[in-house]
Amino acid sequence: MNDFVIDKRLLNDCQLITELGGISYLLHKNAEVAWFIMVPHIQQTEFYQLDATLQNQLCTQINLLSEFIKSNFDSHKINVATIGNVVSQMHIHVIGRRNDDVYWPDVVWGKGFAKSYDAKQVSSISERLKNGLLHS
């Protein structure tokens, strides 16, 4: 879909890491937790509205991203959510949590954060993620 545009609110909070298979992968600027957002290039806003093939594709990508987070960020728990109350565009949060992260056990959104990624960290995460997704 050539006219697909990611909601500006997501881009304000995140950095685009890559686009693969009709999905944009974003890294949230909040480095307090391993927080990724997948944005499928579709018009539907609700997961249940998707046909089974697309749901399965997204579930596969969520699983791959979850494995990546678990193995690269020493996460104890992976949270997956498609809340969309503020940004209605379909997007899927995949967040690596540790029982010693600053938000535990609360949610991560709507909170401030003191730690951001620097350009070198973003580049490293981007390369590792691309390699992980492409070779899976």
C-alpha cells in the first residue's frame, strides 16, 4: 500500500527501525524497557477485523519479535497489547519487562521516562532486529 502513513503520534514517541512484509517496526524512545511497536500497513483498526491469514502472519511476527526481545534484552516477561484508545491506527505493542524495571508491575504507557537510546544503540538494535527477522 503506497499511501500508507504511520500516525504521527507513534512517530513522535518512536524511531522507525525497519519495514518488512507490510509491517513497520518501531522502537519506542523509552529505553527504560524494551518497547517495540509493530504497525501493519492496513486500514482496519481492530485485530478481530483481520482475516485469519493476516492474523496468523501478525501472530508469527509477534512471536519472532518476542523471541528477539527475550534473547536481546534479558526480559522476564513479554507484554503484547493492541490497546489503541488514543491512536486508533492498528498497532501492536510488544514490550520486554523485567521485575526490576522502573515501572514494574504497572503498565509502561502514560509514564515519563529518564533514559533514551543514543544513535549507536538504535543502530545496533536495528541491525540485530533486521537480521533476526530476515533469518527466521
